[in-house]
Amino acid sequence: MLKRMSPPEHKFPMGNDSMLDKFTNHNTPNKNENNNLPLRPYQRDCLGEIRIFYLAGKCRLLVSISTGTGKTIIFAWLIKQIKTYIKKSKCRVLVIAHTTELLDQNYNKILMCNPNLDIGRVDGDHKKFDKEVVICSIQAAAVPANLEKLLEQNFDLLIYDEAHRAATASARYVIEYLGFGKGTKKLLVGFTATAFRNDGKGLGEVFDHVVYEKDIKYFIEHGYLVPPIGIKIATDIDLTGVKISDGDFQAESLAKIMDTPEMNQLVFESWQKNAATRRTICFTTSVQHAKNLNQLFKDNGVASEAVYGDMPKDDRTKIIEDFKSGIVQVLLNASLLVEGFDSCETSCVIITKITKSRVQFCQMAGRGLRLAPWMNPPKKDVIILDFSSKGHNLCTTAVLYHDFDIQSKDKQAKKELLDSLPRDLNRKLKLAIIEVVELNSDLLSQSFNWEKRERIYFIKGVESIKLEIRPQLNKKYEIVLSSPEDYQVIRSDLTFEYAFSVAEEFAKRNRKIFVFADREAEWRKLPISEQQIAIFKEHGYTAGIGELRRGQAREIINSGVLRKNKRYNK
């Protein structure tokens, strides 16, 4: 039983007397420094626990944190730190995953955290065994010739992604053959969002200790995931005759019940009623079911597409890119996107692939939980449409957050903020403050007040300095420190989430520059200034403004509401 115990940076010339030099001589991060991609607190804690257990002689470890919270980044940092654990100048690392999408994701994110790392890949198309880090599909690893080659590499660390799959006979054989089985002195670390299986096969046969575990509720409460809003769609389907395999419905048998004209029409109408404006992923019972539903969406004028394993890879990649960019609104699949698929813009998940498996449900629903503060308007939640049947123990949205009513809590917080403002303050001014608070509550960190203009996020500093997060042509993001005279790229080629993390970390180390945006700055608590009062009066607002704090007044002025709504409120 398990025990719970990139292209190079561009630096633009700035003379020795540059305004920016006064602040950045010692604070601009170097590309190869560890703090370039600062970890969230729970990620640091997780790495600390792995180290503690390993140094205590515990080598078969499991980490369980939910989808969308950066487990790939954790093991990318583990790769970075492993030399200090094992005390070797050069350590060999093997990463095992199950799908092409996961292999791609792992390759890109590990390289993002370790730009100079020599990474190889072993799968149906690649045979790079002799690199410092090798990313390998379990299917390729199980081929005898490949397994012998992997054994020759004498890896020091084995990372198993989506480790709930590691209990299968073939996966266990690979793990043991490579020297990471029971009694090993080598480090095996599994990462999963769901440290349980529905078929009764025990992960305790592979891992000895769960060293770190956080559930979805924790990440929602702490602002790292958006809250799920479950909408249960009642049906009259009879699942009595559907076959069960490994504790869950057999896909082919379930498709006969779910893939009917009547049910498909209910799926479309339910989406149209509850989520017609949202970027949507739909999980279906079969590939044919995905195609049939896709045709129904298309017939009703919706920009939809279906993806499946047998379609040409270039076609599949193009459709997925079109979904991420918004050209495709509804993306349908059977099981292809259950693991290893990131699309933060997803704000609705349709689950027609009804399930008894908590693992399956969490993985499907988790595709929509990621933050996406760059969306306009910012993403606040994810709608999950799940279909029910009387008399059957089906997983629903409740398994994600244990009936935690996030939506009502959010409404209550908004009400409390409104109630705290002066009673006679103009409602549009109140809503301007709410808008700023909501924008920043959607960001990954809340140390500073961010503003947004078109696709650029920024915080203002002294002497017209700004710290900006800008989109690049390669769909990554760069962090730019700018003034009216010059600018400097701090980091580039980052995902959006980590661009925000790096930018916040940079701003924290330079708080004296960004004091205007610092949410904890003492000046924000001071009474409204005479200069601010004059600005309000110039635009005709007088009632209640004398009771505002200086920070609240600045947020209203920066929001532009005074310019947009020049009306008198005397």
C-alpha cells in the first residue's frame, strides 16, 4: 500500500547613463539562472519533499497534483536539480510518457526550463538514446531492442508521466528491467493528477510513497485554477445493458446508447443554451460519435472540428492550432485529448463519454480548468456539461471540488467589496474598481495590479518605466522593460503562465520602481489626494469620492471610466 507520509535573448543598447541602468544593473536575470522561471510555492514544496525522501533512502516516489498546475515544470526543475541530489557532474534522466502529445509537451517544457540541455527522443520516428535526457514513449520502451539500448544508458533518474498508468504489466516490466523496481537505489518519481485507478490495479506495486499531494479544491481556492461550474443534463438513457470493462463502461457498448440522433441533438441544444459563446472541448464515446456530433454542430453554423488518432498528423496539428487561436470554437474527440493537451482558452467541456472512473472524469474536465487571463473578457470559470442517468454511479463535477461552491463564494466576495465602498459613490466608479480587482484575481500572482491594452499586459513604474508581457510571433511571450527612451528584453520564448511568474518575480525584486502597481504599498491605504480629487471633479464626479483610498482612486482613473463616461454626479 502507498504510504502518505529557445532563441537567445536580445539586449538592446542602453548607454551607461540610461534611466533603466539605475534599477537593473543587479536585477536583470541571466538566461541560465535558476530564478528565470520562478516556481510557485507548492512547486517548491514538492521539490523539497522529493529531496527529503530521496536523501532518506526512499527512491520510489509518487507526486499527485491536479491537471493544469505545472507538474511538467516540477519535473523539469527536478532534472535541473538532480546533480545535487546524486552528487554527480553528469546525470542521465529518462522520461516516460504514453502519448505523442505528452512527449511533445514534455520536450518543449523541459527545454524551456533548461535551454542548454541535450535532449533526445525515442518513439516510432526517433531513436536518440545517447542524450543527457531521453524522452521515451512506453510503447517504444517495451520493444526489446529499444529496451536493451535504454538499459545500456544506465539512467540515474526515471520520471514517469501520467503515473497512474504505471501499474500495467508492460509498464512495470520496463520499470523493473531498467533497474527502478523494488529495492532500487535509483530514483523513480511518478507524476499524476489522479493517484488512483478504477480497475483495482495498485500503484503500490510500483511506488512506495506519495511524497506530495494536493487536490483540485486546493488549487481552485488558491487561484491557480478556475472554478468548475457543473451543469447536469438529465437524460432518460438506460445503461443497464452497457458492458463494463476494468470498472468502467466499454466504449463500443456505450456508443450504442449515446451516439443516437436524439442524444446528439440534446448535446447540441444543451451546449447552445449554456455555453454557445465559449471555446469548447467535447469528449465522445467513439471516433464515429465525434464525427457525427461534429457534423451536427457544423450543420447549425458552428465552427467545429473533430480530431482522432488515424487522421494525418499535419491535419490534426492544424485543427488543434486553429482551436487554440479561436478559428475553431468546438473541438471534438473520443480519447485523443484526455492527456497531454493544453489549451487554456477552453471554458466549456462537454462530457458525453459518461464514466464511472474518477480518473477519466478528472482528466477530461481538467482540460478546462487552466487560467487564461489574456482572454477578453478574462476567463472566470469553466462550464462542464455532464450527462446523467438514474440508478447509476456516474462521476460528475462534484468529484472535482467536493461540492465546494466556488461560484457563490465569488459572488459573496464581490458583494463584500461593493459594500465596502462609499454608499453614495457612483455605481460606474464602483464597477471600475471591481473590474480591476477581477482582472488581477485572474492572473497567476496577485502582488501587483496589471493593466491590459489590446494583447499586452503591463504594470507602470516610476519615471514612465513599464514592465510588459508581449506576445511573440512564435505564439510564446516575452517580458520587456521599457521607458520612452529605450527598452530591454528580460526573457523571451516563455509560455504565458510562466511569463507572468517571471514578470512578477522581477517586479518584486524591483519594488521601488513599481511602487504604483504594488498591491501591498502603504500609499494605497492613504486618503485620496487633492490631485486625484481634482481629476474626478474635472469629469463631473463628486459624490462619495472623499471617502476613497488613494489606491482605489488610482484604479478608477487608470481604468479609463472617467473618460468613457463623462457624466455629472453632483
